[in-house]
Amino acid sequence: MRRLALIALLAFALAMLAIAAGNLGIPPVVITREGEQKVVLFLREVRTVTRPGISFALPFVEEVKTYPSNLLYDTTAALPIQTKDGEQLLIDNYTVWQIGSARDFLKAFPDGIPAAQQRIDRVVRNGVREVIGRHTLAEVLKDERGPIMQAITESARRDLAPVGIAVADVRINRTELPAGTEESVYARMKTERERLAKKNRAEGDERARQIRAEADREARVIVATARRDSEIVRGQGDAESARIYGEAYAPEPDFYAFTRSLEAYRKAIDGRTTLVLSPDTEFFKYLEAQGRD
């Protein structure tokens, strides 16, 4: 009986609170619209986090806080940041984020969105400075821009997740050289490009010399091999020719001697040749025989 009486008393008290809240314009029904999430606090502790729809809260006893559930946009002012190769850049960025855990967000930022934006700005700025400091000017401007922004985003996600902030993306808006430093930077870049060009030309010349030397060596080897093979073939041809001559003239050695002498006459004597020899020399023995005949 006593328990029933307590329950009835509690129900009566809640009904009276609801009537009083209604009279004061504080309804017990909580309406959460699209793009919102509401945190219902009971004695300063989170009782529930609502989603779009209708829920209930005890007037005067429970407190309701409203937070956005959609993506939010936060920008960071341009800051001078030094790259790995010592260049100064002015870099500003923006962060796309949302409240991932309303419980953790309320605990970390009881003052609401402005305090969270200050934390995001500080964390992202530190991440940008750290990641940019590990890359050169050329990598930041062109070669590694995508991976750099991905690394900054991952760093911000890791640092802000414990306080209920879900980072969707971090992007670099502007990357510029500070005023008055463009000429010196361009001069250093030009000097570096000239140094690389000289280095590449020197390496190219060295490689060309190596290729030419190798080609010359191979050419000499090929020519020497060809000459050797030609001498071998010529010797084999001469040997074969001598064999054929020998086989052809062996039955008639006198006829062979006669044809050889004629060949010698043809080579030794022409219209411009004058020979002074003894008539009985061996060289003219066939001519002498012809004369006697």
C-alpha cells in the first residue's frame, strides 16, 4: 500500500509539473528537427540524446540542450609556415566537421560551439604546421598536395575524436609566398634548377662517353673477328685452289709449267715494260722454243 501511495504521489507531482509547465509555456514534449540533436540532462548528467522526432523531458527537472547534427564549416586564418627546405609559406585552410558524440562534446565544451571551434582551429593549425614541415616547397605546391591534406585530416580526426568532434575533411585554401620573398625564392629555385641541369648534363656526357667507348671496342672486336675469318676463308680458298690446280695439271706437268710461264709473261710484260735479260735465261725458255720451231 505504501508503495502504491508513493507511486500515486509521484504521478500526481509529475502531472502537476506538466500542468505548471504548460501554463508557463514549457511543454514536456521535445521536438527534434532534421539537422538537430538534443541532449536531455537530468541533474546535470546526460540522460539521452535525441534524434529527429518526438521525445519527452520532465519540465523544471530535466534540461534540454540543442546541437546541430549536420556538417559544419570552420576556417583558419593564413599563417606563415616553414617547409622542410626552409621556405616560408602563407597557408590558410578550412575544416568540415560535425558533432559525432553529443555526450563527449557536452563534457568537453560546456560553453558550446564557440569553444569547440577554438579547439578545432588550434588542433588543425598544429597539424598543418607539423605536416607541412615534413615536406619541401615543391611537394606542398604540386607533387604531394593530396597526400599532405589527407595526412592533416587524419591527424585532426585522431586528436578531436575523444572530445566528440568528427572531422570530415581538412583542405588547404591558399598557399602563397610572403610578400617581398618571391624574387629570392625564385632565384633560389632557378639556381637549383641550373645545378640539376648541369648535373644531368654531366651525367649524360659521362654516359655518352661510356657508350661510345663500348661501341668502339665492340667495333674493333667485330672488325678483327671479320678479318680473322676472312683470312681463314682466303687461306682455305687458296688451299682448295692449289689442290684443284694440282689435280688438273698433275697428269701434264709440262703443260702446267707452260701455262704458268704464260701467266708470268702476261703479268711481267706490258706495253710500258722494258726488260734487259740474257736470251738464254730460264724465263724465256718457252719463247726460245717457239722461235726455233
